[in-house]
Amino acid sequence: MRPSKEEYYLAIASQVATRSTCLRRHYGAIIVRDDQIVSTGYNGAPRGLPNCIDLGYCIRKVRNIPPGERYEFCRGVHAEQNAIINAARAGVSVLKGTIYIAGRDADTGRALTENYLVPCRLCARMIINAGLQAAITPYRVFSVDHLAEIGELEKVD
């Protein structure tokens, strides 16, 4: 049976996540515009710097920091951020595109649950500012209005 476009793009995002260098969770993101993939990204350290898999430890894991907290200790760049940055490096517009996000637990390889597949506050803000129209995970579609709620931003009329 042929997958829907949404299933197809989420499967590709899941494959992109296999390149992740994080010891906790593997995330992948792709940006689609006009029914074409224009950028991809996975979570890992900035270009040219050692990754957690190279170091053999994750400082957030060592300090037992819960998900969604104290990102300043993380050496990684999020998949959503990398997809947006990679498009900018290539000079490709993501305006009015859609970002698809998938992820797996690094230890078990199991797909992440709905609670873990929500853009963080900073990524929600970046998705909005990049001009993307929505973020899609296997569990839900996040409109710009919902991303603003995640980013704790109020609309000004």
C-alpha cells in the first residue's frame, strides 16, 4: 500500500535521525516546500566540534537533567535548527514550507512518544521566524498558532 505524503516525509525524517550523534535521543527533521525536500537536519554538535558519541558521554545525562530543561548544557544543535540552518547555508528559502520531525530513543531504538516529539521553545520560535507554516510529527500537526503557545509568545494585534 502506498504511504500518504505525510507518512512518506515522516519516514524520511526518521531515516535522517539515524545520523544523530546524541546519546539520549535521535531526532531528524526535513523541510518540504512545494512538495520538494529542500533541507534536512539531525541533532548533533556544531560542525567541526566533538559529538557526544565521540566524547562517550552526555553532560545532561551525567547530570540527570530531565527532557526540556537546561539546554545550555547540551552541546548539540537540534534537528529543527539544523534543517533551517542548512537551508540558509545553501541559499534555499523555507518560507511557507513545512517541517517534519521524527525521533527515536538512542538506547532502545523505539520511536519517541508524543510527549517527546514536540518542538522545544527555542525551536518553536525558530520555526515561526523561518516562515514555516507548520511542524508535523507522527502524532500531530503544530500550526504557527500552536507553536507560538509552545514558545510562550502572545500575538500582538
